[in-house]
Amino acid sequence: MNDTVPPPALAFRGAAAESSVIREALALTARPEVISFAGGLPASDLIDTEGIRAAYDHVLTSAPHRALQYSLTEGDPALREAVAARLTRGGLAARPDGLLITTGSQQALSLLAGVLLEPGDTVLVEDPTYLAALQCFVRAGVRAVPVPTDSEGIDVAALPRLLAEHRPKAVYLVPTFQNPTGHTMPAERRTALARLAARHGFWIVEDDPYGELRFRGERVPWIAQSPEAADRTVLLGSFSKILAPGMRLGWLHAPAEVRRACAVAKQSLDLHTSAVDQAAAARYLADRDLDAHLARCREAYAERCAALLDALTDVLPDGSRLSRPDGGMFVWARLPDGYDAMELLPRAVEQDVAYVPGAPFFAADGDRATLRLSFAAHDPVVIAKGVARLAPLFR
């Protein structure tokens, strides 16, 4: 007779955690024969390994004990000063004490889900939106309601009805070179959203991991710069796409009460983000010309984006639609009705090429004819080769 009692079931947040399409797509990149357009990885060949190594060497030579000790939850003061300076040059009057350094901007999003939202609350999101944000809201017990979008981001005209119907506490969006579509929200819509936030009293979570990767057109101001929304907008940023993702460094700029609450929540999670990585990033920003490095990245990404768009135009079936981003890392494709990108993915992998199906990026009914492709990780020759492998899927 077996008297063993099974352990309790997983809590709701654990049970609700589904396997990530993005995580599974990243696993494909470990196979060297696969040309992967799936993961949102910056180009490894463009990471300034020499400059980053020199920054770590300096930190571990000049002040090793400080870099390897416990540090402030809010983040390395020198790094916060450097981030504040970059934000100020971009038009946002930022101060170091208005920033919290996080372990990637993904942690910042998780902190905000716990600080701004209660289980059962509603957040409005772009349709489609960043997949990991949807997963974060599910884990927090928050309901994500989609807002219609077009090639210029959220349809602001649709917001009043959704605000009245759902009374959301927050709107989450990636307004610049959006993940997954690559679209950018124009200044007029950003101002309209800020005014709606002031009128209806909701938070705006403005996620901006790609804004410094513009390779065409003029910069659009952050929503956080709008006077109407300055007291209710949290701006998230990341060093993953502009320095190195392995350093796991992000930040949030927020009103004082939000930043303090996030710092308290972070303290209970990891005490602080890696001190040595923060110190190295601060040293890098002090010693190296990040803007010059980004100029090289933008030039390469512009070439790679054009190569992907040209190649896809030749192989996608008639009636397909492609986004044409002015920066960032992604192209969004919509195949004609009747195609299913999810069902086609195993056949693509058989051809040693990968992409991410678009359906999981939708908060409600996913459009199975959509897919996301990243142009960042490969040069034009490899991009052309990878897209050629996709051609048999559409014949």
C-alpha cells in the first residue's frame, strides 16, 4: 500500500506559465545549420567585445572590491548618471535619482506589473504586442485587452470606447520600432494618448528597447516627454540591443512613487542588479563613444533590413504584406488568407530556416497568417540564403 501524498499543485502563476514561442525559437539558433530569423538577437558580430573587455579589465583592476561587493538596489550611481545624461540629450529632463537599474528591461516590466496592477486589473496592449509582456501580465493575474493597430501603431481613435468599457489601469506599448511589427507611432498619436491618460487617469508603460537603432527618418519624442503624461508615464530602456544582451542591464525612468515602489519590490527579488556588470557598463560609457558604435550598427541594420525585404518580396505569395521599419530589428509579414505560419514552421525547420509565427503575439484571437522575422543577426548574403530556403513553403 502506497501512503505517499502528492505535493500541492502549482500556484496559479506557475500553472499559467506556458512555454514561450520565443524561447523555443532561440533554441533553434543553437543548431549551426539553421539560419534563424526567429530570435530578437542583436548582431553578435557588431558587439564591441574589445571595448567591453577593456571596461571589465579597468573595473576589476582599479576597484575590484567595490565592483564585486553588494551594491545599491537603485543601481550604480555612475551608470544612472550616464543613462540620465543620454535621456536628457534625447529631450527628456531626467535625473539619476529618477532611475532604477534593472536586470534587463524584462525585470522592469515584471516589477511594474506588481506595483501598478492588482490581480484582475486590466491593461490595454497593442494588437499584436510583445509576447513576453503578455506572459508577464498572465503571471500577474492581469487581463490584457487588445487595442487595434495599423502601420502607425495604436489606433488612438479606438481608445475612448475601450477605456469606457474596460477601465484599464494602464496602457502598455512599444511605440518605436515595435516588437513584433517594426511599426512606429507618430508624434500626433503619442500626444493624443498622453492627453487621454491625463483625462482618464491611467498609467502609460512606454517600452523603448529599440529607439536608438533608427536607420531612417527623424526621431520621434518619447511619450514620457509629453507634459500631459509626465506624471503617469514609465519609460523602460535596455542595454541589450545597444551594448550586449549578456550583461542583462535595463532601466526604468518613473515618477518618484513608482520608482520607490519598484525599488522595494526589486530588493526582495535580487537585492540589486549585478554590480560588476553595472560598473563595466558605466566605464564603457565613460571611455568609449557609444554613439559612434551605434552609427555602425545602424548602417549594418539598414543594409540587412533592405536585404530581407528585397528577398521576401521575391518569395512570398502574391497578396502578402510586409512592414517596412525605419529602425529596430524586425519585419512583420502577413500572408494571404488560408496560410498558417504556425503550421508551416516545422516545414521551414526541415529546410534549416526559422522564424516566429505571429499568432502568439496577439492578446486575443491570433492571426495565424502572420510571422515575425529579425534581420539583425545575419549579413545580406546569409539573409538571401535563408529566405531562399523559405521559398518551397509558399509554392
